[in-house]
Amino acid sequence: MKKLIISGESFSDPFSLSYDPVVKKEEKDGKIISTLETKFPLWPTILGEKLGMETINLAMAGVGNEHHYSVLLDALVTEKDIGLMIVMWSGVQRLDFELETAYNNEDKILHDQGKLESNHHFFEWEAVHCRQNLRFRRYPDQSQVSKALSSNATDQGWKDTIRETLKNKGLFTERMRVKKSLRLFYTFQQIMKQENIDYFQLGTLYPYPSLWPEPELDSSYGTGHQEMVETILDSDYYDVMDEETFLGWPLVTELGGFDADKILAKHDPTRKTNRVDGDVRPDRPEGWITDVHPNKLGHEQIADFLYDEYRKVYA
């Protein structure tokens, strides 16, 4: 069976708390089987079933584009019978670090020893958000949560130090973040073409930096978003991206682009029917909803969109 291999962030990661993830473990034939379950199937699983492919989901919530590029490149080397690769890119404000020791390292060690089989990742990456930092994303298995909370996984002060140092030194600015991601986009495209692998690229939430639902709702981000638009437009990569396989290129609405969030918004501009929680948050600008992540219907809509594009481009 061919394999559908995907990477992305919280729109794609079953560990995202929006999907009520639960890890269940059982012993079978002398091996631990660790299964991640969610309250509804996510778009990678739905799309894999529609395509008749085995789904390998490498997405991880909260991380950035270096993670997505790296894990797919690794999979290209280690996996056989690849039928389709899809990357759903994150916002450009995230600076990624691969961890020497996974947060749930006990499971990872057992997995590497062949004593544990799983359908989920092992929290092997972290990210500094150069706009804001998020607290540690808790591992849903409660025994792992208690261990994680007593470890350095909850010490997020180092992220603030890195972010402030970069800011004070004028490093990793808005324009430089965009340029770094554009290079990853183009490199991924060229590798896929060279290896003759069917693939798609798509943004998750662009405008910069992951505003929900539109940039004009919070003027404090206006400068950063405008710099992103200008950097994409002025970039040497603007005209060399394959618009047939980079769905929604050039990402931002001002340049005629779109992303996964806008695919959902096209189905329902009110963001009520296809989001986890479409209620407006009273403490945010008007229109800023409580949980923009796709619900069951939203994931079905994303899967349908990608399936239709696959049939047009590759079938």
C-alpha cells in the first residue's frame, strides 16, 4: 500500500488539545501498543482513506517550518512506497529546536528498542515563538503529564531569553523569518520534483503572525503582516513556486493567496459550523473566536479539498 506522509502544526496534529486526545496502552504479544485517539478523525486520516493510502502523520502542534521540512526529509530517506507528501506550513514566527531527549522519553526509548508500537509522535521538537511563547503542551497520558510537569519541560524561561536576545540584537526579524521560510518552501518543492514524489504544500494560518481571523482585527500586528506581504512580493522565490502544487500560493489574501483557514472560511465565513468553538471571545478584538481549529466537519472539508486537488493534479 502506498503511503500518505504529512506534516504540519495544530490543524493536523491529533495531540492538539482541541481534539481531546487520549493515549491508551495495552500489552499484546509481549509488546506495548500505545494508541492515540481523538473525538473525531483528522483530515490526514480521512484523506488517506479516500486515497486508499496508509497515513503517516508527523504533524506537531506549536512548532514551525524547520520541523515540518526536517521530519518529511527524514521520512523521504527512511520510508518506502511514498504515494503523496503534504506539508501544511506554520507561521514564520516560530524558531525550532530538535530535542536530544524527547519530553515523553520513556516511551521513545521503548519504541526505539522495539518494545512499543505507537500511532503518535514523541514530542522531540520545541519552538520559540518570536511573537509569544506557549506553555508546554501537556502529554495526554496522565502518568506522562505528572512526569513532564516535574521536569524541565515546564521551564519556559529560556524561550523568553532567546526571544529577547534575538530582538535586542536585531536578529530573526519579520523579514528574515519570511525569507527563511521561503527557502524551505522552494527547497521542499525541488526535492519532491527531483525524487519524483507527488506532493502538495499549503499554509495553515497566514496572515502573519497566525491572526484569527483577519489581520485588521488587531492593529498591533499590522506592521509585521505588511512586511510579510512585501517580502513575499519582492522575493526571488515569488515566481518560481509551482502554483499547481503549492495550493494557495502566494499565501496571503492581499496577493490572491489562501491557506487552510481560508478554505474553511470560504465554506462558512461566520466560522460557526466548522470550528471547534466559533463563539467570539469577549477579551479579544471583535470577531476573534474561541477556538479556530477545525471540528469534524472542518477536517472533512479540508480532506475533500485536498482529495479534489489530488485528482486534478495527479490522477
